Amino acid sequence: MNQIVSAFKRVEKGQLSFQLQLEQEDEFGSLAAGFNQMLARIKRLTYNDPLTGLPNLNFLESNLSESLKKNKNDKQQIYLFTLITDNLTLVNSNYGYQKGNELLKEIYQRLSKNLSEEVTIARKNEEFELYYQPQLESETNKVIGVEALIRWQHPKEGRISPGEFIPLAEETGMILKIGDWVINEALRQLKVWQNKGYINLIVSVNIAPQQFQQEDFISKIESLLQRHQLEAEYLELEITERTVIKDIEYTVDVLNKLKKLGVRISIDDFGTGYSSLEYLNRFALDKLKIDKSFVHNRSNLNIVKTIIMMGRNLGLEVVAEGVETETELEFLIKNNCNYYQGHYFARAEKAAAAEKYFSK
């Protein structure tokens, strides 16, 4: 019994690399066997990347910390370097993400085989957080929803722009794991807000092309909605023009299934891509989002008017991004733009700060 109590204390301190040695054939032996199985699962979940099964940053930090302690009074140096797999996107696009993951595993196996046992090989930490920017009805300034925006606050480098890490995440395949986390976290927060009485709030989430092309994308969305006990109508997925034109027939099929599920769909940054207008009628869409570059540039205001008019003719609602001045808002109201978001009313904030705008 003392050994078992001691083992639980070691786990509490984060010591996961040991086994409880009790081999007698009685209740204590069974308890020890169960404890070891539980410990192995905890260690696997704590120290392995769920995408590939490879050791993760927690594993690296644990081993690095242990190595630094051992070498405290030693002159031996410890080296830390990063290896990046170039052009992994080509593999993912041509052969699927499962093959991309298999490739990463193979790289790990080859490194392990050719490096000494003293070398620790590990894989990307969880330092992301979600911010929320309110979306408002133009004429009433009433908050109708929020867009969930990912942020990376690095412990040493500070705030890193999504423009820097999202392309890298897409290149390495990590965008799938990040994307799953974003949807799950956004829905979790939405449920919190609904429980507080904000029952008609919509949360909008950006979807990467790689997510959209996953075979189990629809079932993932459905499963997450069920997990958080949310109606599909309160989730809006934002997809870009480069996503929808990659495979038109596939896009039509997926969007129809999402529409049948009840999920809302909007085309993000509309006007900056190269989609053909003839496809808009075929897609099961709810909204067009006008890119902020059009809203800010006065020479592009005719384009904004055209997009609003086109959206209304197609039976779609229109959202203007990046609204920063009263003049911009007045122009949108005059031209019957349905919704807007931007610094004029609210910046993207953490959940608690964003919540203040709901009743403002």
C-alpha cells in the first residue's frame, strides 16, 4: 500500500517514466497492473503529438530539463536545433494528409535509427488562444455574432502574427490539428455564452482548405456540435475563394451536406480571389464577406457597392470587414450592407472582454 501511495505522489509531481513493481497475484497486484496501464496512457497523451504519435514539446522540455540538471556541474554542451520538412504541402495535396503524417513518422524513424540514444527527437507546443471580434447589424449596431480569431503569444518572441504561422502550419500539416482545436474551443465558448443567456449569438470560424478537403470533415463538425450540445445554425464556417474553386463538384457536395446539417457558410475576403461568379449560384452559401482592403480604399467603393448589390440579388447577406471610421459605416448603411465588423466598434478581444459588447 505504501508503494502505491508513493507512486501516485510521483505522478502528481509529473514523474511519468517509471513502473509500479508489484507482481503478487492478489488485489494489490491487479491494482498495480491497472496503475501501470493508466500511467502508460497518461504518458502517451502528455508526451505524444496526437496528429502523428511522435514525441511532442512536453516530452522535449521534460528531457531537456533533466539533461540540464545532470549537466549542471559538467562542461558538456547541449545542442538544440529545428528541422523543417520542405514542400510537405505537395505531399498532402497529392496523396492526402494521412500520407503526410506517415512521411513525418518515417523521418522520425530514420532519425532515430541514425542518431544515438542520447538524442531526443520531438514535435509544436500548444500556445494558441482565441480572440473574438463582434459582428454587428449595420443599422442597429446590435451584436449578432463573433468571429473567432486565432492568436499566438510566444513566451519569448511575444505576439506572432497569424500571417506568419498559418502558412507554416499549412505547409507542415499542423493546420489540421490547429483547425480542430479552433472549432472545438469556439464552440465550447459559445456554449458558455448561451448558458449566460446570449442564446442567439453566432460564432464564425475560418476553415483552411486542408480541413475542408478532409473526408471526415462533415462528421467532425457534426460530432463537435453534439459534444457541446449546440444547434448547427449557431455555427458559421468561413471559407476562402481558393478553397471553393479547388474542386467545384466536391465543394458543391460538401456545402450541400453542411447546409443540410444546418451550418451557415460564408465566403471570406470576397473579391480578392479568382472565383467565377457562375459558381456562386451553385454553392449553398449564406453570406459574402467583403475584404477590408475594399472598405478602406475610397477608389474601390464602387466595387463594394457592386458586391452588396450582387449579394442581395443572389439572396445572400453581406458582411463588411475592417470598418474603422464612421464615414465607412455610413457608406455601408446607405448601400444596404447587412453587417459589419471592425475597430470602429470593437477590436478582437479575449472572451471575457468581447462579452462586454453583447449588451453595450
